[in-house]
Amino acid sequence: MNYFIIGYYAMLIGASCVAAYFKNRQAFLLIFTLTLVSFVMGLIGGESVLWSVTVAAGLIAASAGIAYSFREFLIIILPKQGAKTMRTAPLTASFGLFVVIIYVIAAVFAPVIAPFGQAEVVGTSFAPPDDKMLLGADQLGRDMFSRIIYGARNTMGLSLMTTAIAYLMGCVLGMLAAVRGGWLDQFLGRLVDVIMSIPSLIFALLLLSIFGTQLYILVLVIAFIYTPYVFRLSRAVAGNIVVMDYIEAARLRGEGTWHLITREVLPNAMAPLVAEFGLRFCFVFLLVAGLSFLGLGIQPPTADWGSMVRENATLISFGEITPLIPAAAIALLTVSINFIVDWMLYLSAGLKD
Amino acid sequence: MAREKSVLLEIKDLHIEGRVDEKWIEIVHGVDLTLHRGEVLGLIGESGAGKSTIGLAAMGFARDGCRISGGSIEFDGMELTSTPESDLRVLRGSRIAYVAQSAAASFNPSHKIIDQYTEAPVQYRIRKRMESQEDAIELYRRLRLPNPDEIGFRYPHQVSGGQLQRAMTAMAMSCRPDLIIFDEPTTALDVTTQIEVLAAIRDIVDQFNTAAIYITHDLAVVAQMADTIKVLLKGDEVEQADTRTMLDSPQEEYTKSLWAVRSFRSAQKTPADPSETPVVSMKNVDAAYGDIKVLEDISFDIHSGRTVAVVGESGSGKSTAARCITGLLPPTSGTIEFKGEVLPASYKDRTKDQLRQAQMIYQMADTALNPKKRISEIIGRPAAFYGNLKGADLKKRVDELLDLIELEPRQFYERFPAELSGGQKQRIGIARALAADPTFIICDEVTSALDQLVAEGILRLLDNLQQELNLAYMFITHDLATVRAIADEVVVMKDGRIIEKGPKDEMFTPPHDPYTDLLLSSVPEMDPDWLTTLLEERGVDNVGEAARDHQS
């Protein structure tokens, strides 16, 4: 028995008593369950398990704290309308927003933040972390931290561009199909079915090995692969809108197809499309990372999270967590975006108009 | 008899709050209500009066975003506001039942009707499944549903709306509740179907001595159903009295105004000169959806400055006729002439000017206005599109139009449709049609989704506009009170054919085609004995079935 373990249990039991005293059912159940689980885990795993529980709880509490204060911050600085929306936002959403903003700052100001260039060799290979290199060096002796910062820029920029292109094509075609109907709808619909019937990763590998791995080809190929998904969504959303009386009124007025799409249908389809944008961005992001891991994505020496995982994969057998850092960066971004998307879906479903 | 007259439900000083923008706003301000066993209480008022909210509160239930904030609800000696949710749930369904406005939306489409009937009795262990099924069939028979032995084994989409509403009433009776709450059970039905459902509800409530709260905005309906009537306005009680007193001598101004709504009549116009070219003329039009023929040999004329009302039940083809005129559904044969000129069959082939001349006003203002556009954009677009108006000219025109529909321009210019009331939305719909500067407007059930007072305002507005701008209206409706108010000529349709047409005065004086008579006599009147008398006159139990036999 040492002070840590005594303190650990004392705190848990004390907290359960406080929760019970204030009749906070949920908090009490959570804390007391944790206490009971800790008894079992402590007996089996010893002190180290209790340490990791403490660290995990600390991390969650810190994230919640960041999310809470960031939300308050946004409520203060945003104009009235935005502040009102933020006030009802769940903590997960403000946490997601916070992470995404940090990533965006890292991507935009990469050369300022990163101490070294992305292709600059500054140390020995697999050098351990020190004052100069915060996260150590990779297999060629390049600074890991700098490469992660640059990776945010490369991987995220590429995914954003790709998703935007996929959206532009998918939305225009999908809404055209919904508004026009008839043979155009049938033709586009079946074409999309054909493209979607091919597994996306294999299709991407195929196209990239035909056309080469230049950056613009990579962008176009992935955009092409994801266009059908956007097409299907926007067609379905627009399909529900084009049967409304105000569309009929606009048609009877003699409005052209372009006006119908941009002025009548699109404003009403925005909420689900934007939510889907976030989700689609994650998929594209993961596909880019996956392709890079396979060696067909972003080419070296450009820093990119997917290829960084692959390059440092050997280290995992030595018990080093270095390859997990870019993987964690990918995971954190994906989770954060999903938090935001969930919130937006909730908002769009709960809107009164 | 002492037991019969005992108080079943007593609501005292009920306050209900609704959540708006994170604030609680009171929507029901202290309403008292007493209901004895076997008594039927009619709750009437405009939308937003709190009728449904009070109806639900009688079950101890508040909708999402609402809460009961004060007062007491005592049901048979039990205080509902302090009863735990689990006990309330047992109470609802077994001792208090609820019949919703739209049976079609309230039945689960993937279960058979009778399975939904037996669910509650089986769950509360009141009856075994087989017993309950027999009971259902017995009730279906009493409610005079066709084929009572077999109808329950169909799915909800396989029976008609009126039958479904009766099946739902049967379902409400399945546990023999002490109290049933009817929330506008016939509002969505045609007049001829409405009678069947009204008669059925009245019989069943009588037979089982059930107490009922009957919520409706239709005064003539409530006059048939209720023993006492309570009038509500914006969450406050206006007055309460037994039905006859209430109808004969309403005390409050508001009640009087409700009673007076039906008295609006447009000024009688001189009959149109037959030699004058009509604005719109349908000539022997046939139309079909795919292979199914929906219109057969439709011909009628609409003269400038006149209103032609097209009347019929749902499915009679009145809206389809309008779709033919607008060109959304090209006729299979026959022509549509506009001021003597044959119009292209499809709207796609018509010129901008032809499109401009004929405008449409829709039933549901909610779906007819783009929710993401501001009022100025909605009204301004046709003016900009047809008249090429821009900037200050356009703004002036929009202001003019808003003035025309009696809305203050500065107040409404920047709003979104969601920020408007139902009547205001419908006015915007009218302004959008007027913005094109048309000579002919199709009004598709424009008042049927509105409260009577608001609907009357819309009718007056349309009448004024007609006189000012010499517009021709085609007025599609199933409500004969509206026809009486605004029409110059009437066209009666049934199964895609015109049964009869002629000037309004002639149409409202018998004798007529049997169908027209049936339709006219089915419109509820403000006389509490009307339903009883009518049923006796027709000499039948089931008016709907009789009507169908009559035609075939």
C-alpha cells in the first residue's frame, strides 16, 4: 500500500458519497461503478492499471474542461445568432470544433510552427525525443514533430480539395437528375450504380496505376470515386424537395433548371449536405491515408500521416509509440469531425422551419 | 343513476407552459373543466387556442417541449399531475383513450388493423387475444364497417379513410375506457364520409356510456356531438354552456364572431354574358395518369371577374382538372382555351406571357412557400421574372402587393415564412400569384387548412381583389359553406366527370341530381338535431353505404 493507492480509493469513495448526498443519481452510479471496477482491476493488474485509469480519467476531464471553456469562449466572441446556437451545443461538438480549429491553424501556419523543414534531415535515424526534436526522429533522421505539422497541411488540404470537387460534381448532377427526372435521371442513376459496384480502394489502386501518382491525378481519382455517394445523397434530398408546391409554382412560372437548382432546391438541401460533407471528408481523408500507406498516395519526401505510419511501422516491435502518433492524429481528427457532424445532423433535424 | 352522473374528470386551474427559445411561456392560463360520466364535452377554438394541449393534459400528458406547470387534474379520484409516469401509462389506453385527427398517420402501416386493436387489451391483461378479436369484430359491426368479420385482417392502407377513422374509434373502445378524447377526428374527411364517422362515434359513446372530450374547430360538428360546449381563445376559457344555450344565445363577443363567420356572402354578380369570350374554357377534356383515366369529358367556362367553384369529394378529379389547365398534366384529348386561344397542352411549351396570365394558390401555404426565402424574395421573384423589375421599382411593387393583401410592408419584408401565421402565409401565397399580374387564378382548397375566422378573412380578401382587379377564379373546394360564400357558378364533380353545373342560386335549391343532393345535405348545420333528423330522413343507419348504393 502506498499513498497513491490510498489516495485513489479515498477520492473515489469520497466522491461517491458527495454524489449520493446531493442525490445526483447518474454521477453516483458512474463513480461508484468505477470504484468497484478499480478494486477488481487493482487486484489483477496492480498499481500500474490504477495509474492508467487515473491518466485516462484525467485526459477525459481535461478534454471536457477544454471543450467547456472553448464553448464559453465562442459564446462570448460570436455574434448573437451564433452564440445562441453555441449555447445549446453539446460538449462533444465544442471539443470537435476546438480540435479542428487547432488542426487548421497547424495546417495554415505550418512553416512558422514547425522547427524544421519536412524533408530536412536533422538527426540520426530513430533518434529519441530531446529538447530539439519534441517527438524524436523518423527512420531517416527527420524531425517527427515538424513532419506531423506539415502532414496536417498536406493530408488535410488534399482531402479538402478532393471532397470539394466530389461535392461539386455530385451535387450538380444529383440535383439535375432530381429536377429533370426522366431518362437523364435513369442514365445517371445506373452509371453511378456501375461505379459504386467496384470496391473503392481497388478501383483507386487500378486508376492510379493506370494514370500515375501525380498529385492532381490523385485528387481527381478520389473525387471521381466519391462523386457517386454525393450524387445519391443529393438526389435523394432533392427528390423530397422537388415535390413541394413551391417548386411546382416555380416551374409553372417558367423558371429554368439552373434557377430551380440553385435558388429553390439547394437552400433547402443545405443542412444534410453540409453534415454529409464532414463525414465524406473523413472517408476521403482515410482513403488518402490508406493509399499513402500502400505507397500510391502522396509521394515522399512530402510529409503525410498515412505514409508516416508505414515508414515507422517497424518501430512498433520495439515497444515505441512513435508510429502511433500520426495514426492518433488521423483518429483524433476523424472523431472530432464526427462529433461536429452529429451535432449538425441534430441541428438540421431539430430546426423548426 | 347516481353513478352515471358522478364526476369523472375534474381539471382545476390548469396551467401549461411551452418552451420557446429556451424560455418557458405559458400557453394555457388556468382552465377549469368538469366532465361527468357519459357526458360529451366539445372544446372549440382556433388553432393555438390550446384545445389539443388541454385534451392531452386530460390524460396527464404534455407534448415534447411542454409541461404542466400548475393546477390539478383529477381523474376518477386520482390526481394525474402527481402520478408517476409508469402508472399513467397503464391508465392511458386502458381507461383513457385518444383518437387522433389522422387515422392514416396514426395506425402502424405494417400491422393488421385487428392486431393493433388487440394490443392494448392483451397488454393490460383485460382480455385474451382471441376474445379481444371477437370483441373487435363485434365493435366493427356496431360501427357498421363493411364486412366486419374480415375488415380487421386488412392492413391500414387497404381500407378507406372514413373506415380507418371508425376502426380507430373502435380501437379506442377496446379496453372500454371511461373517457375518450377525440382530437378533430373528422377534419380530414369528406362531408359524406364525415357523417358516417359522426354517427358511429355518437352511437358508440351512447351505447357504452363513455365520457368524451370532442375537440374540433367546426361548430356545426360540435353542435351534433356535444352535450356542453366550451369555447377557448389563446389558452383562456371564453365561455361554457350546454349546446343549445350556446348556439341560441352566445354571451361573449368572440363566440358571436365565431358564429357569424358562416354568414359571409360575396355580392351577387350579374350572370356572365354568354356571347363574351370566356377567360378560360375547358373543352371536352380527358386526362389520365398512366393507364388510369381520371377525367372524362370535362367542359366548363370561366368568365372574367367571375368565380367558378369546383366541388367534389377527394378523388373526384377537381385538382386534376386544375393540373390540366396549368399544363402540369397534359390532357389526352380535348383542348384548353385561354381568351379564345388554344393553349399548348404542356406548360413547358407555353410562352412566358401565357404562364403569367394563369396563376395558382395552393392549399398548404407551408409547402407552397420556400422556407429558406424571405417574403420580399418570394413575392418579388414573379415581379422580377415577368416584369423585369429591379432595385427600387421592385421594392415598390412588393410594397404595393403587401398593401394589397393587407400586410404591413415594413414588418413583413424581411421575414421568413416560418415567422408567419397560417393566415399570413396564405396571404403571401395570394400576393405571389398577384405579383405576376394575372387575369385568372386557380385557388386549390385555399381555406381548408385555416381556422374559420382566418378563412373568412381570406375569402373577403379574394372577393375584394376580384372586384378591384377583375380576376377570374377557379375555386376548388370540398367545403360547401365556402362555395355558398364566394361562388358565382358551381361545377359538381364525381369520379372524374361533371355531374352538374350551373349558377350558385340554382345549385342550392333542390331538386337536383341525387349526388348533388346527397353532397349538399351532408354539410353539417348549426342545428343540434340536424344529424338525428338527417339520419331519420334518409331512413338508414349507415348513410355512407346508402350513398354508395344510391349511385350504383
